[in-house]
Amino acid sequence: MGTYQWLSPEVVKILVAFFLSFLIGLEREEHKATAEHYAFGGVRTFPLIGLVGYSIALLSGTQIMPLMLGFLVIGSFLLLSYWRKLSASGDTAGVTSEISGLVTFLVGALASYGHLWTATFLTVASLLLLELKGALEKLPTRIPSDEILTFAKFLLLTAVVLPIVPREEFGRFHISPFKTWLIVVAVSTISYASYVAQKLTKGRGGVLLAGFLGGAYSSTVTTVALSRRAKTAERPHLFSAAILMASGAMYLRLLALLALFNRPLASTLLPSFLVLGGLAIAVSWFWSHKPDATSAAAQPGIEPGNPLELTTAFVFALVFVTMLVATQLAVTHLGKAGLNALAAIMGIVDVDPFVMGMTQATGTVIPLRVAAAAIVVAASSNNLVKGIYAYSFGDKKTGLQSFWLLAGLAAVGLIPLIWL
């Protein structure tokens, strides 16, 4: 029988409260030793506060009022301590130790009520915030304000909007607002992850890495950006290889989205898309090592745009719903040929809404292999269009190389139609 089993629950809880409070006090004792002015508390005071919180919670039982009064009393003592600190050190005085005292009181109370995990989490989070003071204070200088706003938009899309969207299906086409917004969130999450990776690796990793990460974000946008950058770089092999790399990453991104929303469809396309993505990446790596007229180092020159603009999210949702309706109408009235024609047209603009529409219609309106074939057509159409973009926006050498590489990938990408 383990030690924990023969100890009574009250003994375990009070030991946890004391130990966690002691850890906070130990950290504050180290701070106190290096402080130039008065500093509140240390290795004795904080465990006492934790034990007070434990005892008041134990005596209060289910009554919240005594616990609140105890919290106010401790808060009053901490307020007096902060007033003294202000008198000693002026406006430079911080309130971290006093707030830590309030947290310690709550840790003791939570342990008394048996919420040991919550008490432990509060302690660990407090220790990290206290110990990482230097690194945390430098974050505002390292992270621009617009990046914080971008992350706030990500939280708005995922944690605020998604839970309140209706889950019912509406109309003859069975449109579900929740599924629609969930797809918006999934696409935005993958795009945002690539966006963050591009920001973190900016200026490092080279043009090929920029092409791969850009392909996970938007292979079409990356193709246009790299083509424009290639005009002044004079590295046609390198930049055309990076453009092909972006299309290879596109196949992997589509697989990830398919796996999230329709596993049978993802399983059907898994071998084909893995081979196509791997082939594009391997060829781009080989092509990038072919010598160019100049051997100067080339900077990626890609500045990814914010993928979490709310307008963009709503437009994507609208396009997705439109594609879902158009897909069902095409299958009903035009059959497989009409669906493939729609897939080829959508490849000119953006394949994501069409592919996501396929995940929702497959198995109900559209047979599995028919949907898989349509996605293959859309991806190849998109590759061919990107080749035209590269030829239009890039210099002559880069444009021609990119066009033929992407046209070749588009042709090879249609081979799975033989068995689909």
C-alpha cells in the first residue's frame, strides 16, 4: 500500500497547500534578497498565507462569505504592504509580491476544497510568470502590436464565434452554419500556423523553405509573390523550384483538411496526394541545385499577409456555401462531367472552398470516387493556372521554367483519374 493511500485526505490536502505555498515563498525569498528596497514576504510569510487560506476554507465549509471576508482581510494587509513599498521606493514599486500573496491564499483554499490540480496549476503558472519576468517584459518589443491583433482575431474566430453558431441544418441543401464555420476555422488555423512559421523563419531557411511554408498558407499567393521577387533575383532555377515546392505543399495541406472532415475521402486520395506532393518537393529540391548565371544569395522576399481578416473569413464561408450548393446542383443536373467542369473552373480561383464542399457532399449526394476525381481535377487545374501566373508576373526565364514545371505537375496530377 502506497504512502498516499494510508494518509487521510485532509493530511494530503494540507500538505499540498503547504508545499505549494512554500514554493511561491521560496521564489519570493530569492527576489527579496536581491531587492534594493522593501519587499513583501518570503519563505515564511507565503506558507502562512496559504495555511490561513486552507484553514478558513475548511472552517467555512459550503459557506462562501467567511472565505470572502478572509480574502479581504489578507488583501488589506497586502495593501498596507504595498503602501509601505510606495513610500520606500516611489513610483517604481511593483505589486507582483502582493498579488502573489493573494494567489497563495487561493491556493490554500482550493487545496482545502480538494481542487488539487487547480491549485497546482495556479502555483506553477505563478512561478513561471515570476521567474520569466525578464523574457516576458521584452515580448512587447519583439512582437508587433499588429501580430497581437492577429492572434486576437484567431481567438475570435475559434473560441468566441464557433461555439455560438447554430448546429441545425437548414434548407434543401442541408447547410449547417456550425459545419461551415468549423471549416472556416480549420482552414484559418492551418493558414495561421503557416503564417506564424513564415514570420519566425523570416530571413532564415532560404527561398525553398519560404515556398514550402507559403504553399501551406496559399500556393497561389506564394506563386505570385515569388514570381515578382524573381524579376530582380536573377536565380530562375531557384525561384521556379520554390514555386513548384509551394504546389507540393498544397497537396499536403489538402490532405490535412480532408483528414479533418472526411476520412474516407482522405484515405482514397492519400496515396496519390502523398506521391504528388513528395514528387513535387523532390523535383523542386533537385531543380534548385541546377546552376544559375549568378550564385548570389537570394532572399525570399515574401511578406505573408494576415490570413485572419474577418472579411476574408466571411467571404470564404459564403464561397463555401455557394460551392456546396453548386456542387449538388451540378451532380443532380449535369452528372460527373458537370462536376469535373466545375472543379476545373474552381481551380482557376481557389481550390479550398471546392475541396471543403466535397467533404460535406461526399457519401450523401456524391459518390466517394466521383468526389475524389473532382478534387484531383481541381488541384491540377489550379497548378496549371499558377503556371500561367508565374509566366505573367515573373521574368522570362523563371516564368517559363515555372510554367513547364507546374504544367508537368498538373498533367501527372491527372493520372489518378485512371483508377478513380
